[in-house]
Amino acid sequence: MMSRYVGLGVLLLMVGIFCCPRGVLKAEDSIDRQFPVDLERELESLVRDGTAYSKDPDRLLRLASLYLDLGYGGYVEREKKVAAFQEGARVAQKALDLRESSADAHFLYAANLGSAAELQGLVIVALNLQQLKDHVHRALELDERYVPAHHMLGRMYEELPWFLGGNQKAAVEHLKTAVSLDVLYAPARLDLARWYMKHGQHGEAVRELTLVVETPPLTKRWIWERIHRPEAQALLQQIVTQEGFDPSRVNP
């Protein structure tokens, strides 16, 4: 997942943006020891317990984050991914109804909804675009240091054509902000490297990609091992073979 897509559809496959946002998980230290099978068991347990109908926003957000992670990095079949994202958006909407002031709820709603829309086609993405932007902006209004929201906005500004709000300067600013706020947030660093590649700044791209390859995250290492590190390695190889760039030219 997260090869370089073309056009509006790439807008919201948020690279492990699809890592759980800060604050959703109270026992975040346990994530390192979890794998998709563990998350599926937890999801099944929460579903059996009726969490989807809970009045507790924290439980609803945990469920929405599980759907997002599994849809992004766990499930393979398209239909299963779409179903997970759609249910994640529904649950996040319930959390929003209970706690509109939650940045996590706004982000999880936008991320799940956008991911489902992307898999369903460009028309669905376009129809939901303004709603998605509104929720990401609202997340940043509530928490200006919200890393996944900065990443998501950076992707939006980078991928959208100018007449739909695309802005290359704003894109790189949000991506740089995301990695400055969390140096281990691989999804944003990957997209920052892609931005550098797109603009011919291969030395900067190599630095970012090398950091992704050599720096495992403190949480959700399985996503980094399965998705982020292999993508970074592939992009480094692309810079060497297609662009003829010598990585030794990059200062440590």
C-alpha cells in the first residue's frame, strides 16, 4: 500500500496516517507488542461487547482507530478494507456527536471516511472533499500540534490541483511541521521525501528516507516493518537507479 498514486484519488490514502492519533489510546505503550491478529481479537471483543453503541467517546474512538489501522495495514481484500473504513467513520461520527471538541474524533472520522471514499472511486472522494477538509481543519483548531492532521493536510495540498485548493508551499510546510512535532512519524516523513523527489531535491529526500529506514517507531512497529520501511527502501533505490543520484553526496 501507498505506492505513488496519481490524481485526486491519492488524496486520502494516508500512509499509516494511519497510525492511531495521540490521545485515542490510553495504554499506548502496549502497541509495540501488538500485531494485526492482536488488533483483530481486540476488535472482535469490542464488537461483541457492543462498543459500537456505547455512550463512551473514548471506547468509540478506540474502536474507530482499530478499524482504521486494520483497514490500512491489516486487511488485504478491498471489500474488507472498505467495510472497515465505513464502520470506522460511523463509529467516529458517534464519538463526534458525544464530544465535538475531540481532535481525535474529527481526525478519525475524516481518515476513515476518506479512505473508504478513495477505494470507492474519484467521484466519491470529490463529493466528500469539503467535509473531509473541514474536519481536518477542525482537528487543528482544537490542537495545533496534532501530527496526523498536519500530515493529512500536507497530502491534500500536495495532491489537489490548484483550482481545488492545492498549494505546494502549504503542503511542504505542513509535512515539515508534522515531522518536527514527531520525529518518528514515518508516514509524514515518507511524504515529505516524496515532495522533495517531486521537486528535484534528491539529497533532502535521501535524508528523510534514510531516517525512515533506520529509525523504528516507538509504537506500531508492525506497520513500519510491513509498509513504511519497505516503501522508504524502494524510494531510495528509485533515486539511485532512475535519477542517478549518489547517496554518498548527502551529508549525515
